[in-house]
Amino acid sequence: MKKIDEAIWRPFTQHLTVHPALKVKRGKGVMLELEDGRELIDAISSWMVNLHGHSHPKIAEAIYQQALKLEHVIFAGFSHDPAEELVEKLKPLLPKHLKKYFFSDNGSTSVEVALKMAYQYFWNKGEERKLFVALEGGYHGDTLGATAVSQHFSKPFSNLLFKVLRAPFPETFWGDQEVEKNEAEAIDAFRNIFAERGEEIAAVIIEPLMQGVSGMKQCRPQFLEAIEKIAHQYGSLVIFDEVLTGFGRTGTFLALEQTKCRPDFVCLSKGITGGFLPLALTVTTDAVFDSFLSKEVFKAFLHGHSYTANPLGCAAALASIELLEHKPYEAVGKKMKEEASTLLDHPLVEKARGLGTIFAFDLKSDENVYGSTVGQRFTELVEKEGVLIRPFGNKVYLMPPYCISNKEIHRLFQALQHGLASLLNQVG
Ligand SMILES: Cc1ncc(COP(=O)(O)O)c(C=O)c1O
């Protein structure tokens, strides 16, 4: 077998201790075919981006046809059909008060754009609001602004980052008896932050209903509604980062549909192209947009990326959204919930939770027995069952593409069952 190229520096990888990367030859539907001949079900949609299965012919064809017409063009001063058609397609699917669409390339940049727009919105009006509020455990990406509001992977950069106030996130799960108490405490803490510094806060950023990288930690809609109300009372803007939750993941097109919230920004990426090409959108209100209108050029939003609104990405997104029209995520979510019930009483399963096509649980982990490697060991056991997962520490999640069949969903849960049984054997 050909050796994996050692010149490649991989993302989120400690190269001193990592296992060699698995080489993928091709992907079809939910399956990944490895160079060593094995096949794995992609139960995490390849970092939560793939919606309709790998190498979907409709999206592949849309990209090919677009590439024959126009692969890319500068988007400042120029426009093209795929971008305009994509915005038209999204308008009826997004809340009506969100009227302006700004393109970028990935989840981090969609957040970066929202943070910069929120800050400049006040600056343009002659107000200085230097602070942002983020929720404990949140993750919003790797660019420096997104790192500042995130609570993961930020340690080496702490001296470089702008100030962010953290509010508690009232994590909940199925059968949680404490949820109301935890929520009330979190809302009080949020209110106190705003009572002290509300006039200085430009925006609050939130992963609605499900914090992804924190390990699919869930909260209830009523919590989001309460904190949004407080932020708006102080004139602060509200950013919903739907990079992970968007495009059906939580059972509705956007997670915000399950709330009464009216955020000032929504950030979209990951599933936007069905997992084919990098693309992102930051969608905002006329009020935000209008604050940038001025005869002074520096009041414009002087921000953009070379590949802004790449026509191939837009064509992929259009095809992907068409495939979402019959809401394939609804049936997947229903079957996953049904299968999940078989795991709930397992002695190693804690805090089972889920929404739509996302199911997660914590592996009961006694640091002394398992060490911090429990997630990695479980991954290897499940991989032997032909399923690819990638837990966050001891937090295991499933988030498969929507083309998955009921039989394949059953196989996923059987693989988890077998993995749990082997893990239980290991610890005696
Ligand atoms: C909620 C959320 N926001 C932003 C990002 C960053 O997206 P990207 O990795 O495309 O930059 C992620 C990535 O996992 C995410 O989960």
C-alpha cells in the first residue's frame, strides 16, 4: 500500500501521538471506501457537512455544468446567476426579517463577518460597544475573532483575543429533572452580565439548541428566547451561529424555527453545499445593512474573500437545497430516535440527548479507569464494526447524511451496542 504523505500537516492533529490517517479511495452514499479495502459508514457526515451522501450525482452534475459556464468571478462590482438564484431560493426558508445576504467561505468566516458587522454597526452610529457575550463551551470557528468567542482551542492565543464575557449554558438531556432550575440560574447570570455592562455589549453569539463541538450539548428553546429578550432590551445584537444546526440537522430547516427568536444575524455554512464545496452566508437585517450606508467609504463593510460567492459553490448549494425540499431529515430523525431508545439503559451511557438527525450521549467515564482516552478507544471499537465516529472526548455523537436507510441506521446503533459491550468487557 502507498505510504500516507508525511509532508501533510493535518487539522486538529497532534502528530506526535496520532494514528496514521485512513486513506479514502471513494465515497458513495453513506459509505466511505478505504484504500485497504474496508468500507465504513460515515456516521458524522465528514465533519457534519455532508447532507445527501457522498458523490451525489445531482450535485456533482450541477457543479460540472456550472464549471463549463463560469467557474469564478470577482464578486465586488460583478454578479452571477448562481449567487442570485441561491439567495432567491433561501429567502422563503429564512425568517422574513433577515433580508441581506453576505457570502464568505466557511463557518469561521461567516462568524467573523457577523462579529465585525455587529461591532461596526455601533461604530458607524458613533457608539462604542467593545464587548461580546458568548455561552460557556461554545465553539464558533478558528479565525481570531471566532476563536475569541469560542471556548475551545483558544489557549495559546489568549493574549491576542478581544474580551468576551461568558454566560452559563444550561445543558440538558432526555429525562433531565434539573433543567428548569439550571435554566433559571443561567438566565439570572445572563441578566446580571447585561445589568452590569449591557450598554457596552455589541452582540451575543449563540449556537441555537445544540452546541456542536462542546459534544452536542443541548438547551431548550425557552432559554434562547429569554436571553435574546434580555440582549435586545439593552440594544445589543444577537447572532445565531447555525453553521452546524442549519439545513435540517435539528429536524427543521433552521434550529431557530423551533424558537420564537428573531436574531439579528444567522451564520450558515457546513451543509450549505451538501458537503461538496466551501461556502458560507451571514444573513442580517435591513437595520444592520442601513447603518453601513454613507458617503464615507470607511463606513462600508470593507471585508471580502477572493472566493466570495464562488459560482460552483452556489450551484452546489442550489442543487443541495432542492434535494432538501422533501425534508429527508424528518424520516431520519424519527428512525434515529426510535433506535436510540435501545441504548438508554446501558450502564456506560449517560445524558442521552438528541434533536432531529443528531443523537449524542456521554460515555460514563471514571478518569482513573479509562483515562482520557475513552472516546478514542470507543472509536476504534466502533470502527471494527464498520462505522466512522469521532467523539469529542467522552461525548459520542451520530449525525449521518440524510440518504441513510432505516437498515443502515439500525446498523449504526448495533455498532454502538457492540462497541459499548466490548468497552464494558475491557473495564470489567
Ligand atoms: C457552530 C459552529 N460554528 C462555526 C464553525 C466553524 O466552521 P468551519 O470549520 O467551517 O470554519 C463550526 C465548526 O465546527 C461550528 O460547529
